[in-house]
Amino acid sequence: MKKVLLTSTALVLLAGTASADIALSGSAEMGVRGGQLDATNADGAEFDETIPLQFHTDIDVTFTLSGETDGGLAFGAAIDLDESGDGSPAVDNDFDDGGVAIFISGDFGTLTLGDTDGALDFVTQDMGIANPGSIDDSETEHFGYLGAWLDGSGDGQIARYDISIDAFTFAVSVEQMPTGEGGLVLEDDDDLTWAVGFGYDFDFAGGSAGVSIGYQYSDNGSIDVGDSVDGEDINLVFNAGEVAATAVGASVSLDNGLSAAFTYTNFDFDEGEDADHFGIGVGYEFDAFSIHANYGTWESDVGDLSGFGLAGAYDLGGGASLHLAYGSSSSDLDDSEEEFDVDTYSFGVAFSF
């Protein structure tokens, strides 16, 4: 009954357009996950913790709406019901991303607002190239993984304009700081995270390739560097203050199923030393199999972080696939007794509908 009501309401809202489409898609996962933590705390005491083998289930539902005006402008929206982390409806807070992205597109380019990629992330193929995914993201949640740069430093609502002309892509974006309940602006409301990016893609005999360069600045940046141990996040460094990121990337995809990508990013902290990140990823698809590996490292004057991830999948057909993943993280922090070594793994079945 609820599904019929939602669809009927959407049809009323889209009445009067030249054309409109509404699609419902979803995914589900079930399996097991676990891992191991070896660490030394600030006092030099060593301890280890086995992350017990535990059941894992997840489900996601996405509504996708699209239409076109009489003048030929395309528009649409996507609502990801799994992105509402506080348990409230995905569209409950108009001042937060809520798993919603809305766009309008034409010859002028595309304007997108909501839960979407910033300009640097949009033009750059990150180290997760050709990743078949896993049920717990072990292969992308290690210390060395970088895939969103400074996106998420604010409220998660990103406004991005992008346009492609022949093989060139240009994008610019801005993200505001979080607001209070009811949209009341909090302290430092003028803080912004903005980005610009350029990309060039080309084909050649046997495949395709792309290169990119981008810049992102945040008045109050937040960089997601961490891992998860039994549901608890470990965040180590690179989380605060005024910061600028400059990134270059290159990728190649061959017709034989092999793909690879490389990124280099320099983070310039206003209150602290610079940090450099290097990331590389490779993937290979053959028959019903997909495999992926990535490695990343952070280098700075406060120490180094690194990690790698492995993922494999077997397509069972009909929207079902088997997934296996492993992730490993390690730290080498200067002037600190703290050290972390984290290993996580998962195995399960994923379904798409």
C-alpha cells in the first residue's frame, strides 16, 4: 500500500512534463565478517583484539525519478533510503544530504545538488577502479584508501556544475558547513569547501584512458582516514582546520578486461605540515569473475599510514553474486608510542533488484 501511495504522489508531482519515468531499485546482502587488531597505546602497552566472526545483513532501496521539459531540459532525482544514518526518513532534513540528489541538465551542462561528488572527486578516477565491491567494504576502509578527498567536510549537500565538451570535462562545486535544527546556521557558517577539476578522456586501439587534475579547499576540512574495528572507527590524523588539496590522476581500461588507476594528492594544512597521499588500484574482469586490488599510503612529518585492499566477486547471474574481501592497515607515527595494525575480511552474497 505504501509503495502505491509513493508512486501515485510522484506521478502527480510530475504531471505536465513532456515525459516522466519512475524507477525503483534495491540491493541486499548477507554473509559474515571479522578481523584482527594489534595495537600499542600511548603508554607503550601492547594489546590485541580478535574481531569475532559475525553475521552481516544489509538492504538498500533507491527511488530514481527522471523527466524532460517541453524545451528539452532533462531533470531528475534519486533518493537512497539507506543513507539516513540517524534512523529518520531520508528526506526528513532539508538542510542535510539525506541520501538525496537532484539535477537538471541541458546543452549548458549539468547542475546537481545534494548527496553527490565534489568537482575533484567527479573528474578523478580513484584507486577503487573496477572494484566489484564487498558486503562490508573491507577493501576500501583501510588507512591507505582515499576516494572522496575533502567531500563531507560540511553538511554533505554539494552543489556541482559540470560540462563535457568532446573529450574534456570541467567541474566546479561548493559545500556548506552543517546547519542547526530547523536550518538555523551554526557558528562559522561562512566556512565553505569548494573544488574545481579538469579531466581529459580518450580512446585508443585496445582500450581507453583518462587524466585529471583538481583542486579542493576547505575552511574547516575533514579527511576520512581510518578503519573500523568491531563497529568502532579508528581515526588517526589529518582531521582539522584550513586545508587545500591538489590532486592528479591517470587511469587506463583495456578491452581485455584489465584496468588500472593512479592518484597523487598533496594536502597543504594551514596549521601544520603538508601530507602526501599516493594511491594505486588495479582490476581484472574475465568470464563471471571480477578481482580488484588497491594500495595507498600517507606520508607526512607526523608519520606514515598505509593499507591495501583485495576484493573478488563471482557473478551467479540474475542479479546475484558471491563476494570476498580483505583489508589491511598499518601505522608508523613519529614521536608517539601509538601503533595500529588492523585486518578485516568478509564473505557473502549480494543481490541487486
